[in-house]
Amino acid sequence: MHNLSTKKVFALFVIFGWILLIVADRVDELRVYQGATIAITTLAIASIIILTGYSGQVSLGHGAFLAIGAYAAALSQTYWQSPFWFTLLMSVIVTSLIGFILGFAAGRLSGPYLAGTTLALAVGLPTLANQFTFLGGETGLVYDAGNPPARFGEDFTLYKWFFWISAFVVLIAMFLIRNLLHSRYGRTWKALRANPTAAQLCGINVAQSKILAFTISAGAAGLSGALLGMISIVAPSAFPLSLSFTLITGAVLAGVTSLAGSMLGAVILVVIPEIAEVISTSLGESEKVISNLPGFIVSVLLILTVLFSPNGPAESIRKRREHHQKAKH
Amino acid sequence: MRQFFSTILIGITLGSIYSLMALALVLVWRSTRVVNFAQAGQAIFSTYIGYEMMVRTGNFWFSLLIAIIIGSLLGAGVEYFFMRTLFKHADDGPVAALAPVIATLGLLGVIRSVVGMIWGNEYRSFASPVSTDNFVVAGATIPFSRLNVLVIVGAALVMIAFSIIFQRTNLGLALRASAFQPEIARLAGIRVGPIRTIGWTFAGGAGAVAGVLVTPNDILSPNSLDTLLVFGFVAAVIGGLESLPGAVVGGMVLGIGIAFILNYVSTTLIFPAVFVVLLLSLVIKPNGIFGSKKVRNA
């Protein structure tokens, strides 16, 4: 998609959305729900790609931003009775603000320090829900998108409605992110990641760009968190530490520098538990193995990717292709 | 006043455990410039081995010994088979700097799911080798038991052993030299590779002790040591991530701080408080209280 104009990309997104709608009409409930999960995970992974793949900062705690987004949306719905679109907007605004503040600290930390700090954030933040009663404790808050409009007919299910909303919101967000990464800011981040000293010499304000990346990444994560809250629940248990790990795994699996890869990563994350189930039932394994096999497969994939294709399969393929083309000339 | 002293006692107990975990992280950081997130996984595996031994034999000291041996071997194995391969392969591209972080995270996932496959995800309890009844001093019970004494003494023994090894032996000298300047250490005839493996071995052992000592007070499950990893990391950062005494002091400061929050403020505010402490110590004193002046970019 590198040489396409914005208009053409927009058309592609519209066509893709159309195909999604048609497909969603033809498959069963479970698949529709998984489709919504894939859409939401895609956006969450994209938020990590902005941060890690482009600006070179690593976050092990993006689940915390998802949680903040979900709670911001749910709170504005519970206490202000805001319309649904406004709750989504709130989730973006609030998480961006918090991302902006944390970005100041993050800009001063190098790799492992930042990783550990964000890890502490992901562990610590969900426990706040038990401290303040207005956050609803362990049971969390109620957050929903309302029933599907009556004009869609009787057999338009709630899950399909969830899917429509998630797919629509995520497509818009991904389109905006894509444009951002192809703009001056995207190039700035790339320069920064490749060589911070050289970027500084070119007049790039390193601290500012890093904070900006953190802000936008947090905003995108918050939006996906609100959507996740919509299809599941808004409670501490919905945002465990493993969520953060899963997201970074998805980002690395698909190639942490390619935005297009984020959807591949999301699909892999949703498909792996299914594959694990098939494997373990065919082997007749015990309950212990079945419940731990998905985590095992994901982690092994993560390690293999880091060892043998650290920049992701997409990047490896691109490199190989470039190599071939050079050989031809 | 009594509450004040009992808070200090609890804080020292917590601090001993955090110090051990911080020591493990610092040992690895000094030898390979990696924050080993898999440390929690290695520790939980060794703890489960200790648990299994405890169930089979009923002898705590034997179980602890086996757990330490397994933990050390696991640490050595991770360095030798995993980290070396990693550094051989992931040396260029945008992710190179992040590869160790992500790889150890993956390793944590693998170890944890293997533990889950072997022992299951359910909570287990690790029988305490000594009484957990609180001591009675002058007619008043204080929240301090023989188990707490065991934890403090155990952790102190490990720290004394480390300080003897590091200050008084040739091995310790080699460890310090290769942490300080690998290149120069190599020129001075130190084989840096095996020395690194030894650093990881010690770290694995320290993590195992931390896991086995903390678990009788707590529950045992495949991810029950995750919080310990976070606290150990915070303690290590407070101490500067470079210095072994720093790790111990950082652990104690954090442990006593947490005990005061527990007793005087709120039990649910611990994690947010720890996060704030971490941020403050990183922003105000990024090199830690014992860190060297020279900032190293990792």
C-alpha cells in the first residue's frame, strides 16, 4: 500500500468494509463474535505498532490503556448518560491525556526501564477499581451500545450489531492511523527509531515526537478498550496482565513495523485457541493441557519469531523480494 | 507504637523477598544487559519443583535445596541455550534493541504454560516448615511468626553468601570485571561467556529461594509470582539496577514502604503506590541510589 494515494486507500477501505458486511451476513453467531474480536484486537495491535514499531518504545502494559479507555467510556455512559459515539470519543480523549502525561516519563526511559514501568502500570492499574466505589469494584460497570436499530429487522442479532460497530470504528481508526504513519510524523518516528542521534541532527525534537507517539498510541488503545468493554465487560478481570502480553505477541508475530500486519496478528491470536482445541481433542489430552496449550503455542511462536524473523514475517518477505528484484536488475 | 514496630517487622519480611528477586534481576542485568522477565517463570518452576519434593518427602530443607539446584540449572540453561541463540540471530533491524525484552516475555509464557500443563492452573498451598503462629511478646501478639524469621534468615544467608563470593573470591572478581567492562575483562584473560552463564545460574538460584520462601505465606499457582517480579524490578530500579547492595536496600525500602501503606492507608492502594514510587525514582534518580554516575544506554 506504499505507493497508493490516500483516495485509493480510502476506496480500498470502503470495499473491504463492504466485503466484511456481506460475509458477516453469511456466517453464524460465533464467527461474527470472533470477527468483532479480530477487529478490536487489530486496533489494539496497531496502537502497539505505532509505539514500538515506529517510535521504538516498548510497552508491556498496553492492557492498562485499554482498561482506561473502557472505564472512561463506561463512566461517561453511567454518570452522564452520554450517547454511544460520545463515550467512544471520551475513551480516546481520556487515554490520550494519560498517555501524554506518561509519555513525559517514558521519553526519559530506555528500553528495559520503560518495559518494566509499563509492566508495573498494567499490574497496578486494575486494582484501582477496588479502591474507589464509583469504579464498581470487581463486578465493574455496565457498558453497552444499546440494541440494534429496529429498522434492521427482527433477526438482526446483538452480536452482529457489535460486529458492525467494531468493524466500522476500527476501519475509520485504521484509516486515520495509516495516513498518520505516512505523514511527516510517521517519517519522523521512523527516523527516530533508525538512528536517534541522526534524527536529532536533522532538527527532530526527539522528546516531543516520542511523547506524541505515546499519546496517539494510548488513544488508539483506549478506543479499542472501549470496544472490548462493549462486547465483553468493563471490570478488572477483563484487563489482566496476560492481555498486555497477548497484544505485544500479536504485534511481534505479524511484524512490529507493518501496520497491515496488525490484522494478521489479530487473526492469529483468535485462531490459535481454536487450533489448540482441535489438536488437544484429537490427542485426547487432559484438561490441564487443553487450557494451557493456546498460551504455549502463542509463546513458542513469539520466541521463534524473535529468534528467526525479529522484524516480522512481512518484513522478511519484503526483504527477500527486494533482494530478488536487485538480483534481476 | 506497637503497630509501628510490627509494621517495620512485616516490612523487613516483605523486603527480604523483594531483595532476593531484585538480586536475581540485577545479577542478570549486570552480566548480559537484559532485564529478565522470565525470572518469574524460572522462579515459579523451581517453586513447583520444591512443592513436589515437599509433597513427596515432607522434608522442607531437602525440597529447598532441590529447588535451588533446579532453579540454578534452569538459569544456566536459559542463558546457554536461549540467550546466546537470541544474540546470534537478532542483531539488526528495528526490533534488535527490544528483542531480549520480548524474548524473555515469550519464555515466561512458555514456562508458565508448561507449569500449567504439568501441575494444572488451580491454587495450591505450600505447607510451611515452621509454625505460622504469631509470637506473643509481653502478653500482646505481634504479627510476626517463626516463618517470618525463616524468611529473613534465609534471605540474609543468600545475601551473605553472595557478598562473600563477590568480594572475596576470584570468581567474584571475574564476575565484577565482566559486568564492568566485558571487553577489558576478556583482554585480561577472563572467559566472559562462561562467567555470564554463572551470573544467570546465581540469579536462577536466588529466584528459587525467593519463590520457595514467599509461597508458604501465599498461594501457589502458575502466575502467583508475577507481582513478585514487578516488586523485584521496582526494588532493583530503586537500587540502580547495577548494584547488588542497591538491590538489597531497594528491596528493604520498598518492603517497609509497602508495609506502612498496608497497615496505615489501604490494602488496595499497594500497586498504584508502587507504580508512583517507581516513576518518581526513575524521574528523580534514574541511576538509583547506588547506581554509577555513568549512564549506560541499554
